[in-house]
Amino acid sequence: MALAPGTSLQIRAASGAGKSTLVAFLAGLRGDYDGEILVDGRALTTFDVEAWAQWRRQAVSIVFQDLRLFPELSARAQVALVREVSGGAASELEARAAALGITAHLDRPVRQLSLGQMQRVAILRALARPYRWLLLDEPFSHLDRTNAAAAWELIHADATAKGAGLLVTGLDPQDFLRTTQTLTL
Amino acid sequence: MSIGWRSLQGQLLWRTQQPRQLLLALLGSLVGLALVLAASATVLDVRRLLRTGDRGAIGAQYVVLHKRVSLLGVLGSDRSALDAGDLAAIRAEPSIRRSAPFLANRFGASAVLEFGPRGGGNALRTDLFLESVDDAFLDVVGERWQWAPGDQTVPVILPADFMHLYNFTYAPARGLPQISRRTAQLFTFRIVIEAPTGPVTVRGRIAGFSDRITSMLVPQRFLVDANRRYGPPADEAPPIYRLIAEVDPLRLTAFRRFLEARGFETNEETLRTARFATLVQLALIVVAAFGVILVATAFSALLLYLQLAVQRSRQAVETLLLLGTSHREVQRWYVRGTGLLLGAVLGASLLLVWAVQRTIARALRDAGFDARSGLDPIVPLLGIGIIVVLAWLVARAVRRQLRTLALPSAPDGTLPR
């Protein structure tokens, strides 16, 4: 399985098939696998601590299934934080928030938001930084179809603009998802 | 709206839900460090007082050494003289800074003190035992302590105890007036030497009273000259029966062991004060040891608190790492935070120690000691050293803990370098 910059891949599989495990391997949370995962020809297993930091800071942006937001921080603070770590344009925040329908919730601590709103904050944060690979692990699981489609449009446009490779996982087929490749397990 | 990254760090990394624990750990560190530094400062001050010679609390320890008088010595067949081996051992003994032998008169001599006008009244006559020693060991050398060949007046240093004995025992019993040291120095007396050619008379003049040496001392040049002129002819150097030694006050235990091993005796009373000083030092070392234990305990609590803080923030730390913050940077935040706390503890400890030392120095000065105010530079350096070691331990502990977060362990359990 390969993912080139500028292309997109969706992986559809039932629960427990290993979608989140694959994302954990790519995020550097787990390393207990056989075989090889290569990034630009380099195996992830050869990454040292600094290489992992570099990979996470500049190359990859992830929406985790469990979101990994800071509950006490607002959406605006979460975005400011990733920009502080990785850089990124601040001007698009309002527009993206409007596209995701969470403008009214930008300054509330995310612990006060619904799961669907949190999911959109996680997407907002993932798009707010530079990346060459965008990984989305079941990013629409708590969104209705309208909000999910709007979110996908925003994600796809951003990844395309950045010339990034895009990997999205999900349980079921989604009619609004247009990817260059689909893998069903 | 601008969001302060520093305040976010604080929120995310320092979840101090038990500030009382932190406060207690810091307080313990403060007290422990202050104890260590105060004890060190006092030990340094005591050592300095011991080492600063006559102006110090104890001063240089001068003792008069001689061999134990044996039964054979009583019978006259062994005079308990110090042999070459004894002298070599004394020279080689590290607890003895320097030493010099006493030279005794090898001729008969007596002192004659005449009362009344022009010596026409009564006369007090007594046999004399004269000794001399290197001037460097005397405590009363002054301008009156001069003698050159041909001089008919010989300066004499008497033991201060003689003066006390006269004023408080002899004079009251005989109805004689008491005299001060200054007045005594105005008197002269005759020293009659039993020379082979008949009596030779010189004038004796009191040059001072020694608190250090209990002997009737004359200048070494005079005694060497007089022994040569009036004593029996000698082929070899006269025997040495006793000598004066300057002992390192910080090595009195070793000195006492040396005395016992060689069968020497000395004036025990002199050593007693210095033994007390050694006892004070030992007590301070015990206090410092308690301080070290307290610092170790309090620091363990601090370290535990820190590890708990990292553990409480585990989720946030892991997310920060996943967002691209490096492990080194997160480690630096914790170390910097702890370093600031430890720095404050050090500053407060030094302030406390400085205040305590100042009070003690004032009390010591009131008691007549040459105690100085202000900390020895070693004390802050010691404090900085302790804090650097503690900060290094924090850095190591945090680094180990952080390595368990957001790093993929291979199937064999190894983590990235």
C-alpha cells in the first residue's frame, strides 16, 4: 500500500480491523509490527527521538479517533498552540470555523462542547498547521451527513492546496468521500 | 486575540492539585539546605578560628613534650633524654607543625635579690634552673629581650604563675606588698654563676611573664655562650630532655595517639580546650549530616511530587509530543520550573544562613574571639553545587519518565534513541 503526495486514500473496515492501529504506527505511538512503513524511503523504525519530533512538527497532521484535545483550552487556544509548535497562517481560522459551523464555540473550553463539535475542533486544529500527510481516523463518526460533507470539502481543499497525501479511515462507505484510492478490508 | 504560550504550558504541564505537598517538600529542602550550609559555615569558621594563631579562639597549640620518667630515671641511671629516633619521629609527625628543644644550663647558678638601700639589707638567695628556647616559640618577645656577648645584664622571662604565686601566696603570708607585672620589670637581681675560675656575677632583669612556658628563660645566645664558658667541656651536643612543639589544633586526636605510641608526656590541660573544639566540630558535622538527610528526604518528596505532576499531565504531555513538541523541550520546561524553585530555596537558605552566621559572629566577638561577619565563599559555592546536582537528578528523572510517552516501542521493547 502506498500513498503519494497529492493523492488520497480511504480505508474502510469494520471495528477492530486495525485502522486506528495503523494511525498509531504512523503517529509513533506504537511500534509493535512486522513489515515496514517507509516515509520518503526511510523506515519509521529508524527514527530517533528528534526525528519523531521533526516528523510530527512539520510532516504529518493527525485527527485521532479519540481526538486528543486539551479539555480546558478553547478551540482558538488549541489552534494557537499548534501554530506555536509548527507555524501556520492565523488568518484562515475564522473562515474555517465558519465552514465547519463552530464559530460560536471558538472561545469556549472544548470540554463544554458536544462530541460532534469537538470532532470539528480537532479537524480545525489539524488543518491549522503545515503538513505533507494528513491522517484522519474516523473523523466524521459524530457528525451528521451535512456537517461531515462540509468538513470533507474543507479538508480536501486544504490538502489539495498543500499538495499533501491524505489518508482517511471509516466504518462505512460515505457518498461524499471522493478519494483517489479506496481500500476495503 | 493573542494567547500566551507560556501560560498554556503552565496549565498543561503543571497540574499542581496538591500545592501543600509541594510547599512541604520545598520547606523541607529549605530547612535541610540551611542546616547543611549553616553547619558548613560554622565548621569553616571554627577551623579558621583554630588555625589563626594566637588571635584565634584556641590559637596555636604549644605543648611541652618530654619522655615519661621511668623508675630507672628515678634511680639516676636513665635520664629520659630524647634520642635521635624520638627527634626524627617528632619531626616526621604530621600533627606537629614545628618544634624546638629546650637548652638547659650546664653550670651552677643562683639568683640573689637584695632588699634595702644599696644592698645593705636582707638578701634572698635561690638556686636557678635556666632554660632557653628558640625565640619563635615565645609569647612575650619584646624590645627588652635582647642580649649580645659582653652585655652584663641578662633579660629573663618568668612563668606568669610565679607572679600569681608571689602576689597571692607569698606576699600576703610575709606581709610584703603585691606587685604588678609592670612594677616587677623595674627590679633587677644578681645572677651568680659558678664558673670554674670562681663566681661570676651578671645582672638579671625581668623582660616579661610567659603564660605559655613554665620555666625561667634566658636568651638562647646567652645560654649557649655561658654553657661554653662556664660548663664542663663537652665533646658532643648536650642531651635534650624536653622540647616545645606547635600542634595543629585540627589534628589533636592524631597527636594524642602519637604521644601514647612514643611514651611522651605533655601538659594535658592545654589540650583539653582544643579537645572541646574538636567536639564542637564533631557536633557540627553531625548537624550537617542531619541536614543532608533532611535535604535527601525533602528532595525525594520534591522529585516524587514532580513525577506525580508529569503523571497527572500525562495525557496533555503526550498530546503535546504528538503535535511536534520535542521531548527535550518538555524536559526543559520541567527542569526550568524545578530549577527556579530550587534556586529560590537556595537563595532563601543563604539568606537564612547569612543572618544566623552574622548573629553568631557578633556573639563570638562579644566573647573576645576574632570572628568575622560574612559567609566564606565556599558556602554559596557548596549551595550552588548541591542545587546543580539536584537539578541534574530532576533532569534525569524527568527524561526517563518522558521517554515512556509518545515513542513507539519495538516488538522487543526497545525505544528510539
